Amino acid sequence: MPELPEIEVVRRSLQPVLEGALLRVVHVGPHDMRARGKGRTSAGRGAWMGRRELLDGARIDRLERRGKQLAIVAGDGRTLVVQLGMSGQLIAGDCDRTHRHVAWHAERERSRTRVTFRDPRRFGGLSAWASFEAVVRSWDDTLGPDALDVDAARLRLALSGRRSVKAALLDQRAIAGVGNIYADESLHRAGIDPRMRCTRLREDDVIALASAVRHVLGGAVRRGGSTLRDHRAADGSPGDAQQDHQVYGRGGLPCLRCGTPIRTCRLAGRTTAWCPACQPLVHRARREKAHASRGGTVRR
DNA sequence: CAGGTATCCTGTCCGC
DNA sequence: TGCGGACAGGATACCT
């Protein structure tokens, strides 16, 4: 489900429910969540993640986010980091028994709201930390700058190596928060072919791409995220950022800008869509030169 | 090093 | 209507 905009929408919609509330763990499901790698912990019966790690009895101070990671920070420092993976949801309310993994009561002065972590595919996960500072250290080690405030200078550092620009955008260590949808959308807006090697990107490409990433992600947050299937704000309301999509999911259809059929291929293991006319593989300057030497005939 | 592939899962959709 | 296969917003380990 989620890339940065969807996580941010969940964070904002959950804030009024969780901030200042006292959490009580009221349900732990039978399944372990994915628990690979160092420092990861797991919920589920028989798992090594206890109620204390799940913030039982904690007074919630705030919700933080970096890239696609969401942190629930308690007043005593305990922090639960939530990764939604492909199909994870945080819901203000209950959900079907089959995909419910953890449920809390968020108790406020006069109200009590149920909060549920649901994840059909179980690619998501939870990890427990003793302090938010420890989480930040971990994020600093494993994540690049948050994509919402990436600038050209930091993007230039992220777009290193001989790999394709799309592969670099998907690499969370380079920039945090861009996934398959918004990588393609950002590249379309910036007019860059996703297969372009990072080393061949020029300064004006990087400036255009940094601006496109911020614009596309920021716009998607304002639209409530892309609801293709699962994504919902905590209160259950869907987003409509999918209505802004120019290339994602539009393979074979005419480009909304120029009418050229959108092409697709497999890149960095993901389905990739782009407009071959709006996103030339040859750099703009070289293309214009070639164009001039041919006496003005635009050819592919 | 970069890219491909397999893997973890369930749900959905499409063609036969 | 049923069934197999492909595919899905993510991340990672392993191989080439």
C-alpha cells in the first residue's frame, strides 16, 4: 500500500487519536509479523515482543515519520516503529479478525478509541525501542533524507553510482519515502527516462527531479494519498491522489500531456511506466542539437 | 557494483 | 463456477 504520502496521511489522521492518550494493549494476534534483520522485533503469540514493547500503559507523546517509517513515541521514551509494508493499515476502530495483529485502546479523558494494526500480507512489522533517540540513530544509519524536503544538493548525493535513476529513487538509503508509484510520477514530471544512469544526469535534471519529487509527494499528501486498494486514513476515508497519476498504471494508454502511448518495462524488479516522448533517454541538450542538425525534423 | 531473482504472504483479477 | 497464473503500493538476501 504505502509510500511516503500514505504514511504521512496515516500519521496525521492518527495524531488526534493517539497524542496524549493512554494505550492499553487489548489484542495480540496469533501470527508473527515479518521479523528479519537486526533489531527487529515481532508481535504475535509466542513472539518475543511483549505488551510493554507494544506500549501497554504508555502515555503517547507524539507521532514521528521518516520516509515510510512511522514512530509512536511515548512520554517515557518507549517508541514503537511501525512499517506498513505492502498492505499494512493503522485503523481507528476494529477490523476483521483474520488480519488483525495488534489492537489497543487509546484512552483519553472522556473517550476511548480502539486502534488496530491490520496487515493481510504480513510484510509489515513492528519494532520496539527504548528511546526515540535510538530510533533516530537507526534511521540516520539506514535511511537517506526524507523525500518531502530533499533539495538538489542532497539529491545529487543520493543519485550516485552507475545505476538507473529509478533504482536510486527506490533505494531508501539514498532518499527515504519514494516507492514505485511516486518514482514513476516524479520522473515523468521531471521529464527524465527512468532508465537513465545517475552518472549521466546533469545539474538541471537533478534540480528538476528534486522539485518534482517534492511537488508530487506534497500534492499526494494534500489529496489524502493514493487509494488503489487498501490505503485509508485512520478514520477510514480514502485518498484520491490516484486521480493525479500521469503514468503509473497507464501502460499502453496515451500520455495525458502529449498523447504518445505510455511504455512499460521491468526495472529494478518493478513495473515501470513512462512516456517515451516526454521523458527522452538522450539528454535534452544533445537531443536539441541532433534535432537542429537534421533540419528541424523531430524523430525518435 | 548493479541488476536480476527469489522470498516473505494474501487477495484480486484475468483467461481458459 | 472453478482453477491456475500473474501481479500488487516493500524490503532484503543471494547470485550473476
